[in-house]
Amino acid sequence: MLMTPKPPYYAVIFSSHRTTHASDEYAKAAEEMFALGSQEPGYLGHESVRDAVGAGITVTYWDSLENIQKWKTNAEHLVIQKMGRDTFYEEYHVKIAKVEREYHWSKFHEDN
């Protein structure tokens, strides 16, 4: 489980439905994007899940809207975004939210 910073921070929620082809190429591109994004100013972490039929959600965490915008316009990220529209995705949605409060529960740790 990702440990996120203390609020407030921003979440970019990317939900998508993949095409049925290019899975090897997609995996490589996704790995590259996580590595590249993690080097960006203001990057705080990410979480990602995908089901067997191609639906997925990736959430990246950022310290500011300005750094989210810088990441969106990163030259290498722009290339992968185009590949996504041309090859990887049937559709996607992006939502940006400010996280003002969070809490966590587990059998071993609880914080409210």
C-alpha cells in the first residue's frame, strides 16, 4: 500500500479502457512513464490497478497544480500520450482532485 503525504496534495485520477493489442508495448511504456514521472518536481507517488478485460485506474499524487501541468506537457510524456490515443486506449478519463483529508485502517495500524 502506498503511503501518501499528509494532506493537502493533489491526485490525478486516470481511468482507462485498453485496446486488445500492443500489451507488451504498453507495459514497457507504462514502466517508462512511472520512472520518468517519479523524477518530476512535485511527484509524490502513484497507485495503479487493471483488470483482466482492460479497465484500469492509475492515481498519481502531486504537490501542486503547477507541477501537474508541467508533467502533462513533458516532451516524453506527450509522445506516450499520443501513443495512448493511437494504440493503447479505447478511451480514458482524467480527473484532478485536491485531497484535503484522508484516513487509513488496517489490522496492524489505524490512523484517523
